[in-house]
Amino acid sequence: MKIIACIKQVPDSEAKVKAEGGQVSWGDAPLVINPFDEYAVEGALQMKEAHSGSVTALCIGPESAKEALKHALAMGADEAVLVSDPALDNLDTVGAAKVLAAAIQKIGGADMVIFGRQTLDNGAGLTPAQTARVLGLPMLGLAGSIKVEGSAVTVERVIEEGRQIMKANLPVVLSVVQSIGEPRYPSFMGIRKASKATIPVWSLGDIGASAPAPIVTRTELMNPPVQDATIEMITGETPAEIAEKLADKIIAEKVL
Amino acid sequence: MKTFVYIDHFKGEVQPSSWEALGLAKSFGTAVALVFGTGVDDVAKMAVEYGADEVLVADDPSLTDYRAEVYASTLAALASSQSPNLILFPTTARTREMAAMAAIDLNTGVLTDISGLEANGDSFVATRPIYEGKVIEKTVCSGKPVMATIRGRAFPKPERAEGKSGTITKVAATGEAKSTVEGYGASEGAVNLGDAAVIVSGGRGVSNNPSLTPPAGMDEKQAEVWRAQQGFALVTELAQLLGGAVGASRAAVDGGYIPYAHQVGQTGKVVAPDLYIAAGISGAIQHLVGMRNAKLIVAINKDADAPIFKQARYGVVGDLFAILPALTEAMKKKLGK
């Protein structure tokens, strides 16, 4: 089975991200593989282990995004490809989907294209379904488990109301959620292999795509309003006394 | 100005923020509600009662179970023929997908999880959180129609005028589904954190009650989960009394104490209830970004140095196994329940 895991590089979630001079700044915090995408790589590796085949990690980003791809290689991906082009600086999700679709075709297609549910930076969670639409493939979104029998893929999709069991025929595009299983740690051998790997870098010309004009653009960037940080500790001799006081406070706030 | 409002429902149960989207649409002009599925007449009637100027109903066997492809095609076909300026959705697993796909068909964009929307000529400026809510952006969409999914409880819910009658028009379903729905898992009950006005959440601390003796024959992990479930029973009791939902930290979900659908935080659901009570949650940044927009935050934790207290308005340093039941009792009495 040929599997492509789509990943992105984002600032670490511990980073102190703020708006500064109209730009997003994260200081000297490290850039890492998008945490949700680690689940995509994990899901891809599980599929490879169950059905043999290969896993290719695919990323759009600057040269530095090779580090995120190296993480995927260290986890066990067989190959990695970076799509990098100065014309991709202001990419929106529709643009990303078109570029990913072109890169997937250049790779030669896949039986499964796996995404994380969303990225930590933009967080829109649109790219997986948009890529499926551009490729004309079935979308199995928010999969918590994946089972393949012959050419049929069955997933348990995690939705607000519980689980929806969906079935489609390969090739498919999937997004996965945490229930797929904790992402494995890179092995020592994996890290060595990744550090030596040469990651091909494709330009838009290489994948036969033109620069997509962004449809969605940012006009302003703000820091969230600073919250009132005064805390009032509720104390008392007994739990009942504390609870009594706390209940009065909550009721006085008129939030119920 | 004409706005389509997609009324998201699961087996006829409407996502309440669909009505908030309808109210927002009305503030810009004409609101046309879209209802897809089979046997959805009641949903269409409700849309009229909540203020829709017209309801378009696609009632077709291909729409019985949600499948992104056919829902997106039906939406895109309606948008192509009726040219709305704006399409609004509540933000759910379903709407993110169908909006994403329809945007490809219509060559436009989707502004997700927005907490503000202003008309600007014949276009719109949306406010939405990015980087897990650490930064807020204003964003525009140059395509037409502008598509946006709204954050639950960010816009006022319109009044319902029961018995009101209005125009309900049948429309055709378009497109082909690329998947089949084999069934639904009942393992997880309905958890609607995004719409909940009150959320009571439990963390790792809910398993930390050494005075409980687990049934014989359990190994250490089973005993831990069993203890946690006793803890979550206390969380649930308070949540139910207050008409709220049960949330959880990632630690509690990873520990196997409670299903993922309850997870609040960066890798779960970002919530903004009126009241958020955190019990036995230390307050990792992943959790804080998911709940810090709650109007009132109350934290109960054994550890006085827990970061959750930096976010809370009221704090109790103490044992949740003593405080939670006492709080439930006190609330029962004071609320006359």
C-alpha cells in the first residue's frame, strides 16, 4: 500500500505566540511537526505495518520545514518530500490543497493520503477535505480507527454525537484523530537515518502547478484582551462551609 | 444582501448554534435556511420559527446520512443558482468538511470558527482565533459567496416564534456520495461542549482518591480507571444539576478515564461557556487555551501552585472528592432543586 502523510511545521505549542508589528511572533521557540500531524504519520505507519508498502511524508513550507519531515522519517517514514517556493508565502487552505494535490500526483498518487485533523497555527481544519475534493477522492474525516479489507476502507469517525462508521473504496483521503494511537517516539536508528536523508525539494514548476492566488487573506492581527487575573481563594473549616461560600459567589456572578 | 444559513442537525437534533447563525444572517438582510436530510420537515419548521425568510429543503435518500461529498455538491449547486453573498454554518465536524469542499467547487474560501463578522461593502470582515487562541486575526475572503462557520455562543440566539408559518421550498440533491455509512457507535454519548453554558471538567486528579477500594481482581491500571470513574461521577452530578456538560483534560482522556469527545483544550474542543468548573486539573497550557474564554472560571485543586489558579476567578485548594459533592449539595439547596 502506498501511503502519503501530509504534515506541516508549526511553532511549538508551548511557544509564547503574540502579534507584533502586524506579524505573528513566537520568539525563539522551536518549530516542530504539527502535533496533530504526528498522529497522521502514526496512522500511516500502522497501515504500512498491517498491509506492507511505503510511507512518504509530504510538506509545504520553507527550507527549515525539512526538520519536520526529518521527524516523520525518524518515526519510520520511508521517504520525504518538501514543496518549497517563494510564491507560496501567503498560501490559504484552497491554495494548499491545490499544491498538495499536484505534489501527490507528481509522487504518482497513493492508496491513502492521511492528514492530521488541523494545524496548530491557522487551525481551520479545511485542507484535508479540500485536497480530497481537488483529487476527486472520497474523504474519510476524523478517523479514530482505520481498517482495510481488500480495497475497502472502514473508519470509525469521531464526531460530536459519537462515532460514525464509514466505508469507502481505495484510494481515499483521511484525517485522523488522537484515538488512532499515540505517535511513536523516533528510534535511535530512525534518527540516524533521518539525519542522513536527502530530502528532495520541489518548486511549483517541478510539480506543474502555478502559484494559487490567495482567496482568504489577513487584514489585521491582534493580541487577545488581557484577562482580569485576580483570583479569590475560597477557604473554610469544612468542605460544606467552602462549598456554601463558593455557591454564593457563583450565584452572585449571575452566570447560571 | 442574501445569506444562506446551513442548519446542521444529527438525526433531526439541531446544533443550537445553527440558530445563532440564522440570527447573524438576519442582521445583514435576507436569511435563507438550508435543511438537508430525510424527514426533516420539523427542522424546516423550526428554521421558520427562528426567523428564516425562506427555507430550502433538500429531502433525498442520498442525504439520509451525512456524507461530505453529496452535502457539499448540493450546497454548491444551490449557491451557484441563487448567488447568496454569504453562507453561514455552525462549526461542527460536518460543516467544516462540507464547507471546505463546496469552497473548492465555488472557487471561494471558508473563514472558520469566527467570533465576529462585519459587513464591509458587499463583503465581510471576520474575527477568528489562530495559534490556539493565542492571537486573533481579522480576515477577509475575496471569493463569492463568502463562507464562514461561526463559533458556538459567540452570537446572540434569536427568539423562537412558535407556530409561525413561512415559505418552505423543496430543492433537489446534487452529486454522488463516495462513501457509505455502516452505522453509528453508541460507545460515546452526546457531548456538546461547544454549545454548553456550563461545563464541569475533571482532570488527572479525579483518579486520586486513595480512600476508595476498587473491586477485587483489578490490576493497578484498572483500579486507577475505576477510581477515576468514581471521580467523574461526582463531576457529572454537578454538571447535570447545573444543566451543563462534562469536560475533561487531556491527561484524563489519555488515562482512559473518559472518551475523547469530552476533551477540552488545544487537541480537543475550544469552549467558551458562562461557567467553567475545573476539578483536579492542574492547568497545562494545552488545557488553558481551550477554556480561558469562559466568563467565569472556578478551580478546585489540591496543589495551591497549580497553574489553573492563575486563570481562575475563584479557587479552592482542597480535595475535589470532598468539595464537589458539598458544592452539588449547596447548589441544590440554593437553586431550589
